[in-house]
Amino acid sequence: MTSESLQASRGTHDIWGTEIRLWQFLEQHARRILGQANYQEIRTPIFEATELFNRGIGEGTDIVSKEMYTFTDRGERSLTLRPEGTAGVVRSLIEHKRLQQGVQRCWYQGAMFRYERPQAGRQRQFHQLGVEVFGSDDPRSDVEVIALGLEFLEALGLSHLTLELNSVGDPEDRQRYKAALVDYLTPYASDLDPDSQVRLTKNPLRILDSKNPATQKILAEAPQLPEYLGQDSQRHFERVQSGLTALGLAYELNPRLVRGLDYYTRTAFEITTRELGAQSAVGGGGRYDQLVQELGGSATPAVGWAMGLERLVGLLQKRGETPAPDLDFYIATQGEGTANLSLQITQMLRRHGLRVEMDVSQSALGKQIKRADKLGCQACVIVGESEVATGDITVKWLATGVQELVAFPSGFSDSAVWRQKLRPNP
Ligand code: ATP
Ligand code: MG
């Protein structure tokens, strides 16, 4: 009797093989770019108290109202798998009193969970890379985080990127705008799509985000958020734009851009690409000067972004990015008497810092050499009974087919010799 085989849950996927190398490459790239700007990595727990997200993200948002993975643990606590990274980072900085220690720059990377309808570029477990700067309302910190995001993407070789920019104002500005928007939309209420009708009372700004054509048409004549900005937000917005221009970064103003989370103030932005089809947003972020206070900390301005890593990996795959070969040597063996010698050669080469796989398949020599080729090894070390007897080991260079005899152990002990013979590691 065979038992039924198990599959990964809907909206999740396994990452391995050539794909994992793209992930590792992305992670290294992030470490380098963000390290240069002195951002510190932070790793917060995957689950948090549900209340953190209810308060932090906002009850009226899509995430909190229908996308969270919430469960009760055995101690009757309501916990939620994090749907985004910022709330947890803020909770941590408040808890460890780090916000009293001047400006804090940090970044995170990891799995996020949202109950969404899975499709290309949209999963239930996905990964985000994010940055946050706490403790500064200087428009230059907005510019710095935006520039870092663009730098990160451009250094990956991604093009066709568009930076969309808006200001959602201070809470008072938004209050005035909200009232004007509701005044304008109410007479059309019955023509709005059902989601937008609900939002009209719950969260009217989110209607701006609707993709429904009828709603879009009504919105065309609606009052626009930037016209409602107070003097301070207006000035902040101008200085952000001026900073971006000074760095030669192009942007498109999008007065309808509001972000999915409730906590944004002033700057809001999104980075999109034409290369991704329907799920065109690579990432987005903005300023969130209210969130720290909302979560029980002292008033602390902040700005940040998050990017979807699946979408970046997808872009790299589409471009046919081929990760570099993984291995320098393959140790092929033939005959029982070669066991210890193959172990010793493997250890010696690894201690030189070389990348070595030892065959343990016990298959025919020809098959072992084929595997070495397939793995992208530069050379195959062949250890047979005659090699054990003479101490002269055959090394076959796979690109040329040239073979040489190397004495064991003397010929293997000098790492400089091997480094010279090998193509440089990528
Ligand atoms: P969208 O409008 O595409 O749902 P969002 O506004 O919900 O995006 P954010 O919360 O701003 O997204 O997350 C930042 C980035 O994370 C997005 O731009 C996207 O690249 C990625 N992302 C968001 N949700 C998912 C998901 N379910 N699967 C894969 N990537 C995602
Ligand atoms: Mg979403």
C-alpha cells in the first residue's frame, strides 16, 4: 500500500537548486549595499501578538481585515504570522529602548505571510527586504532611503524602473482631504465597486487604490490629495523632490498613490517595473511618523521601504541570470582500498579553501566524471587502486581534458599552486 504524497501548501514554494543561488546572490548584494550605508540588520520573530498588527497596520486595511494568518496558541494567546516587517521592528526598538539612542538605521529580510489569492508574483508565504530609519524628520532621510532602494535595484542591473511619488500629508491634512473626498464620492456611492462602497465609511483613502474601471472613472474628477497639504507637509515634499533631483533620480508624481498600510504620513512612494506584468510593484514605502507612538513609544519620526524578493528573483530568472559554478574539484574514486586516501585528499583541498565534493555513489568512474562535469567542476581528482600503490594521483582538467599526475601528499600541500591552476572564484 502506498501512502498519499504530501505537497507544499497553496501559495508557498520550495526554493532550491539554481533558484537558491539567486536568493543567496540577492542577500549578499543587499548586505553589501546596505552595509555601505551603515544600516544594521535586525531579525525579529516570525509571529507576534495579533494586537501589534491590529494597532500598527490598522483595522480597516486589507491586510488586517482579510489577509492575516491568526491563531490561538496553547496558552490562549492570539498570535499572528507577520504580514509585514515594520511593526515588529518598531515593537523591538521600543522594547529595547533603542529609540532614545539617536537615529537608528536598520534593515531586515525574511518570510512574510498573507492570505491572498496566489498567482504569479503573489504568494501566501513570500519574502521581503526592508529598511527603516528612525528618529529623523529631515527630508534627506526620505531621499536616502529612496536612493538606497533604487541603488539596490539598479546595481542588480534592473532597468525600466519607475519611481512614483506622492505625499499623503500629516494627519490633519488627511482629515481635511478625507472629508472632501467623501463629500465628492457620496453622491456616486451606488456606482462604486462593492469594496469601495465599504471603504467609503471605513477607509475612504483606500478607494484611490481601486483598480475597478467604474470607480476609476468617478475618481478622475475627484479632489486630489496634494492640494490639501498643509504648509509643513508641502515644504517637506518639495525638499524631498529637490533632493531626488540633486541625485539625478527621476520620479513621477502620482497624486493617487496611497499605500496599503494606515500608518504612512507625508512621503509615499512605489517602485514599479514594466518587466513584471500585472504584479508590477517591486517595492514601496514612505514616512510613518505616527507609528511609533501608536505602538506605545515616544513620538519618533521614521521612514522606510519594503521590497518583494520573489518578484526580484523572478526578474533575475527572466534575464537568464546563470549563477556561477559552485565547485572546484570532484574526487572520483574506484576500488575499496581508496577510501581513506580520497578522504584525506578531500580534506586537504577543502583546507586550502577550495570547494570540493567527494563521490560516495560508488558508481562507475565514467559516471562520476560525468557528474563532475555537470556540477561545473574545474577538475576531477581520480583516486584508483594504482594511485594508492604509487602515490601519484591523476588530476583531470575538465575544460581541456588534460591530465596530470600529482604526488600525494607533497603535491597537494601547497594551496598557492592550486589557486594558480584554478580559474578565480566568482
Ligand atoms: P500589492 O499592491 O502588490 O498587493 P502591497 O501594497 O500589498 O502590494 P506592500 O505591503 O507594500 O505590498 O509590500 C511591499 C512589496 O512586497 C510589494 O511591492 C511586493 O513586491 C511584495 N509583496 C506584497 N505582497 C506580496 C505577496 N503576496 N507575494 C509576493 N510579494 C508580495
Ligand atoms: Mg497587497
